[in-house]
Amino acid sequence: MLIFTFVNDHETYMWRCLDLAKSGLGQVASNPMVGAVLVYNGRIIGEGYHMKFGEAHAEVNCIDSVKKEDQNCIQESTLYISLEPCNHFGKTPPCTELILKHRIPRVVIACKDPFEKVDGAGITTLMDAGIDITFGILEREAIDLNKRFFTFHKKRRPYIILKWAQSKDKFISASNQLTTKISNDISDKLVHRWRSEEAAIMVGTNTVLADNPKLSTRLWEGKNPVRVFIDKQLRIDPNMFVLDNSISTIIFNEIENKKVGLNTYLKLHEEATVVEQINKHLYDQGITSMIVEGGRLLLQSFIDEGSWDEARVITNTSMLINHGIAAPSFAEALHFEKQLLRNDVIDYYLNNHSNSQ
């Protein structure tokens, strides 16, 4: 029986599921973040989350966490899950089979899984087996938590975050040739944390030539994202950090396709825009999210094509440049958060058009 309801107790346990799921951020892509809680007579007897891509899912870790003295309570408990359980064999067996094996009589689910091999099939399997299903508890919050996963499967492209730092008068650099340090050291560490949370990071040719960036998470303990950049005429010196073969790197160019160690060169074609080709390749490679850090032409190209979901703009409130390279601009943006880090103000925006589709 499928039940649509709104119960405070259900919300309490689902919030715990969501909190647990967040611990997988940056570790489980291209899988979703999922948390699970097992409740017996108002007492949590097991909980878990999906910890790492390719490893056990949240439901498995939840049931495995049940203490020996509570094992006999499992078949009288309610399982809370922040995302519909999988119903297919992937890197792990179906979680629906695990639920049926342990004869769990009630399952509360926040939202459906948009992946085509699931997409309601997990719920149907459990319902057909006679399990009581409660659906839609904190659904909006659960979808937002997995915004990368939902965007990837529904729009067939990565979730795209635009990031730039600008002066108080909205310039990102003093000139085409000069690198201008804008954000402070606290903001820099935060940016590296952001990098660790996404599957890929992208910059343009001029950014590489001017800054020789490593595009790593060296200021924050976390996984390095795949590096992506455009080098149409292959002008980048092989001795620059982005080509040092320390991190998987994708180079979009107009010359050739080839593989050199961890560096993959992909030739652009004229049948689609550069942004379209980037999105398609990253989708084909299972890359669910990307943070785009510059330069202006690259950032503006994503904005102009409407191919972005979130923007994070760092403004140094004590710096005036007066002339140079203007910051990107967008129209369809919803401001939803402001953060102050000493003299830096970080404004967070959503793409109104993208998020309404």
C-alpha cells in the first residue's frame, strides 16, 4: 500500500537520514548521497549512509549497524531512506532484495530515484511484496540535497557551479596580462573545499597561461576533481601544472584526440557549441558536477547559453580596480545566501530559468 502522508515523527527521522547522507558529499559521485535509519518502537536501532562510490549503499550500512541484541527487532521496524532504494544490479546488489530478505514491514521514502533503471521500480517492487510504503516525506529537501544527481539524470549534463572573485567595482582582473589576487586566504580555503565537493573543475586557456594553476584541493583535505580546460591550439606548455599527470585532466582542443597518461585530449567540432560539447562529454563520462572558475569569456559562455545552476561570487569589499576585465553578468538569477569572510562577501545565486525547468 502506498501512503502519502505528513507526520512529524516521519520528518524527524528523515531529517536524520538527510544529515547522514550529507557525509557522502564529494565521495559518492556519480551515485547519489543517501542516508538510512531503522526505527523500532520510537528507538533508532540502526543507521548508515552511502560512504564511497562503488561500496555499500546506505541501506546495507544501516542494517549492518544493528547490534546483535536488536537483530530480532528488524522485522518489526520501519526503515527510513532519503532516496528510493535501487532495484537493479550495479556495483552492488539491489537494496530492495536486502529489505525483503530482512522482512522489514514498513519503508518511508523521501523521493524517487530519477535514474532510469530505478525511477519508481524500487517502490513498485516493495509494494508488490506487501510492504507499506510512505512516500514524499521531506521530498523537496531530499531532491535539493541530490541536486547534482537529479540535474545529471534529468538534464543529461553535470550540475554546473560558476565561481569568480571580483573587486568592489566588479572587475575580476586589472588587465589581460596581469594576475590580480582578489579573495583573501579564508575564502581561498573555502574555494578548495568547494572543489573537493565537485566531480570536475574547469578554467579557460588564459587562466592557465596567466596563473599556472594546479586546480587541486591542496588547501583542503579532500578528493581532487577532474581538471578540465580549453586549449584550442594546444598552446599550454607541457611543463605547466595542469599537464603534470598528477590528476585526471581533460583538454578540449581543435587539433587532435589522444591520451597521454592521465591527460585526455578531445577535439572540438563545429556541429555544436563548445559548452554543449563539454556538457555532453562530461555526461558520457559520468561526471555529475563541475565548478567553473574562469576566465570571464568561459564563465559568460555558460551564462549566455543558460547552462549553469548555481553561482558563487566573492567580492573583495576593500578593493577597487577601476579598469580591467569586467566580471561576468547574468539576469535570471535568484540570490539566496550571503556570507561574510573578513573583507570578502560571498553571494550565492541560483539560475531561475534552469531551476524552473
